Amino acid sequence: MNRIISPFRYKGSVNINSSKSYFQRALAISLISESKVELVGNSCENDILTTLNICEKAGLCFKKTKNSIKIDGKTTNLKKSISVNSDESGFCARVFSVVLSHLFNDVTINGFGSAINRSFNFSCLSQLGLKINTKDLSLPVNITGKLQSGEINIDVSDSSQLLSGLLITLPFLSGDSIIHAKDLVSSPYVEMTIGILKDFGVDIRNESFKRFHIKGNQKIKLSKYSVEGDWSGAAFHLVGAAISGEVKIHGLNQNSLQADKAILEALVLCGAKVIIHEDFIQVKRLELNSFSFDATDCPDLFPVLASLASCCDGVSVINGISRLINKESNRAKSIKLEFAKIGVKVVLDRNHMYIHGSKMIKGAITNSHNDHRIAMALSIMATVSKGPIEIINSDVVAKSYTNFYKDLEVLAA
């Protein structure tokens, strides 16, 4: 579906949706631990539904309501093999390659859409007793054998999601394990995984994100878990307000381990007014200046940072575009192409993105490239455009933020 967004200004408040990153991890922990727990939060995003589908196929028994998922702690699937579809979720493909390999002797993981063209390297899992069968580091992948505890070396220079899968799974195996991580990127995502495990009562000893010591036979120690609000989705509204008006966002954990909380740092750097209240975050528009920001550890912020930089006076520099190739689209190229259509010059140079601020944002027909974050970044540019912005395949936002356009309507002055 295409969507035409007429020029508007941000004003108002909204309760942000639950973090899909937290929800997905909590579901994976619930499956592997076979524990009775209630997960509280809204869970209508496509990636969360994909995670639920995988868990259900693996035998997880649960009852889903509007604002919670009640898990009874037992699995009903006694088969030795399983085939699941991770759709376009790289997290599901990588994390459940580990989780399911503990529960089943024969695991096949398929993908859909952009996931078919993304790179997935599962070879390190052979160190823990598994046989990996895949072609050209792409999906589908077939994994046979039974996951064993022990010592494993893993290269995490491309993605930390497989490491998160190991951290989630190994505590529930019978023996102790040690993970040696090489060239870790996105350490905040690993810190998030460890933090959620700690919330569940699972202990991981982290040595500077290079070595992880994991005791086996651990049990979770809670029965109810509230999933915090999503900083990734909130970032678009916070930036939208910074460039055009004001907003109050409720439901965010101000002490969150989510990598995309770093959007506050970028907003302060460029001169936006950021006010931290006890129950909400408030952002107001001021004159914005160019800024320099390293997004290596928070690559999902690139599209919204491009929106912010487009409205700053001068040339802003965002570092870390090497992290953007293996996403839903080649995000660096997608940003350059689509922002050019609305009058913003973007230059890509090695690992840097240079964005020239523009006072003449124009309406145009743009393309999401089947990337939810590109769609949302283009949508908020309508707050400063001289005419409507049309976005081809705008419904892709449902991957991470199903109610994005509903919330946008609430916030449109």
C-alpha cells in the first residue's frame, strides 16, 4: 500500500509501543526455559508475531490477549525435527538457529523477502556439536545434531544476534560454557540480552564483551515480566518534534539498555530542547545545527538521524555505514536515493555519511525499499516539506511499529 502524507507539525503526546527487541528475547527465553511466565505489553508487530509463530510451532503453549502473553511453561511438540519461517527477521533466523537446536535434532530455518538476500553465517555452531548445511551463507539453513555446552569462538563483526542466541540458550543446558567473542559490534544489543536474562534470574559473567562465562542448569526466577517501551520507534517521533514542533512520549524506560536510546544524545548535540520528566520524554523544536555522530553501535538509528540532519544548518556526519549493508535494504544507498528525491544531498564516503541540511524540503514520490525504518524516516520529513510526500509500500512499518501511522495522526497538529 502507498501512503500520501501531507505537510503537518508535531504536537501532542503518545504512549509508545512495546520494544520488539525486548519482546523477542523474552519469548525466546520463555521457550528455552520451559517456564511459566506472563509477558506484559502490546505485541502486534510483525517481527513479534513471527517470533510467536516459531515458538508455537516449537510447542510453546500460551494465551495471547491484547496487552499480554501468558505462557504455561510447557512445550507440547515431541517431534525430533522442525521447519520454521523467520520471514524477514534476522533476529529470528539467528537466535532460533541456536534455541531450536537444543530442542530438536533437525532444524530448518527459512526466510522471506529481503532475508533471502542477506548473509547468515552459522558455521561457528559446529563447535558445539552441530552440522550446518547452507548455500552461499544464505537461507534456508538446515542444522542437525544436538546443541552441546562447551567452549565456542564466534566472530561478531557483522552481527551480534547469533551471540545473543547462544547467551539465551546455553544457561539452560546441562554443562557450563564459555563464549569467546571476536570483533564485537553493537555491544548495546548484547548488553540488552544479558540485562533481560538478569531480569529473568539468569546469570552471565561478561568479561569486557570478549569472553562470557555461563553456568549450566539455570532456572528463571520470575512469573511476570513487563516489556518496556520501544526507543527505536519513539526516535522517529522525538526527531519529528525536534524539526517541527513538540511531543511528549510516555512509556519509555529512561534507564533502558536499548541501543537506540542514543537518539537523545544526537538531539542534544544538534541543539534540540530535550526535557526528561519522571513519566515522559519531551522534545521541542529549536534552531538546529549540524552534528557528528557515531552510529556503529546503533545502526537502526541511521534513517531517523538522516531525517534530523536534513533539517540542521550545515553538513552533519554520521559514522558507521558499514553496518547498513546487511539490513532490510542497503540502507545507506536507500537513504541517499530517497532523500535526494525530497531535496537533501547525501554523500557516502567509506564509512561516513555526510548529510547537507536543506531549507527546501520538497514533496515527492518516494520508495520504502521494503524497509520499515526508511518508510518512517521519510514519513516524518512531511513535517518540513513544501508539499505531500508519497511513500511506496508504506505498510512495511508493521514489521516493528504497527500503529506508527495511527500515532502519527494523533500527533499531527
